[in-house]
Amino acid sequence: MSAISGSAPGKVILCGEHAVVYGQPAIALPVFDIQTRCVVLARPGDPKGTVLINDHAIDLKSDLASLSPDHPIRKTITLVLAALSMEHMPACEIQIYSSIPIGGGLGSSASVPVALCRAVSAFTGHPLDDDAVNEIAFEIERLHHKTPSGIDNSVITYGRPVFFTKNHPLEWLEVPTELLFLIANSGIKGSTAKAVLQIKENWLTDPVRYESIFSDIGAISIAMRESLRSGNHSEIGKLMVANHHLLQKLNVSTDKLDTLIETANQAGAYGAKMSGGGLGGNIIAFIPQDKEETITQELITVGAKNVIVTRLSTREVN
């Protein structure tokens, strides 16, 4: 049997992070410039059910049985086999490659199970559909983040811009014009789980204040949906700036993130904000087409570890 592979993109939150956990809408975009790829190689000479794991992104080399039952890779494969009513896989080796930074808020924890689901199920001869893959990826997100909203696994599984509200049907976005974004890595590893717990503790202490912030963030996501549909670049930028100010009130930004955002805005971005869980990670800047090189260089100058250029392609989604 030849090698079988599966892949999945990264993602970026345009607006609504954290508030989405509390029932407010958020908007996320797939980022195809970074991705996870899983390759499954048959090893017919090995004992039945032997599965070797080689995850290059985290330097993990192990046989599957040696991993904890709750290890995300083992858990993903267990859920895939359960969905297929199979007890074990044919003997094989699974190679995992990812260009998605870990702890950067770009969806690495959801991208790996999505790609893994696709590769493993295809290898068995019974590829899972996107709905089944999405359900499994959400369960793995629970392992990583305890109370995830479901937005990361959804946008990564389906690879489409999404307007997401927890426990509501997914709403795909229509974006009539190509939009250019820069994603700049602060070089500081973020922690979504830590940020979510911190906000939850503060919300329990002062629910009225935090519900008000969540509501304001939700209103920005609703306004952003309309601005994306109309292609109003200036308004998209203003909404991103307003969203970041509210995330600062949630105490999930950092001095480094704020510096990168201020730099992007001063260099000509329509608007910029932190993206993802915060406490490190990345910022996203919406920029004019002719400002890519200038803003990229300014971000590198003030300490961005790297900058990803990504375009939201022109296509309508029904």
C-alpha cells in the first residue's frame, strides 16, 4: 500500500475571541499558508496493530501503545477507529509535519487532529466526512483547552471563513474582495487554556463587568460580518482596533503584542489586534496591498519573530 496523507490549514481569529466562549459570535479565517500534514506508511512486516508515531513538530517518536490514553494523538486515533467500528489499525507508521507555530493562537492543536483523522481514516479505506472529522477534532480541543468554543476545529475542518456562535449552526461568510493580512509572531508562547481560566475566574468575581465586555465584543463581530460583506476596508480596520482595546480590558494582551499592534497601525495598516488566546502568540494586521513590505519590515524591526502573509481569497460561500 502506498503512503496515504491528510492535511489541514491553520486558522486566525479576526474578532470575537474569548467572548465566543460565553455565547457571543466570533469570526475566524482559515490560513492555508501554514498547515499540518500527516502521512501514513504501511508496515506489513510488523506485528498486527503496531503503530509508530513520528511527530516532527514536537520531536515525538513513540509507538502508539506507549502513549497515554488521553494523549491527543492516541485519543484522535482511538476516536477515528471507534467512528469506523474498528478495533485496531493495520501496522503502520504515522509521520506528522506542521508549519503552524505551537502556542501562537493559529490553531495547531486543532489542525493536527483534523489532518490525522483524514490520513488515518483514508488509510483504513473508509475516509471520514468533514462533519465526523469536526466532531473528533472538537473532542481533542477539549483535552487541550477544557472548555473550547468549537470555532478552531470548525474553521480548520471546513477551510472556510466562518461566523461562529457556540451551539448555533455554522454561518459561512461571503467575502467579495481579496483581503490581505499579516500575522506577526511575538516570539512569546501563549496559553489559551491559561487565558481562558484567568478570564473565567475574573468573570465569576465580577460577572456584570465581564458580560458587558463580552457583549461589546459580540457587537463588533456582528458589525465585522457586514463590513466584510461590503468590503469596507476602513471599517474592518476600525473594528479590529476596537476589539483589541476590549481584549486589553480582559488582560490577555501583553506589552509585546501591544507594541506590534501599534507599530502595524502607525506603519499604515487599516487596523491590527491580538489574535487567539493571548498572553503571547500573534497579532493580525489588515493592510493595504501596497504596504506589505513596509509593514512587514517595521514589525520585524520591533521584534516580531516572523511574519506570515495571508490572503483571504475572493469567493462566495453559500
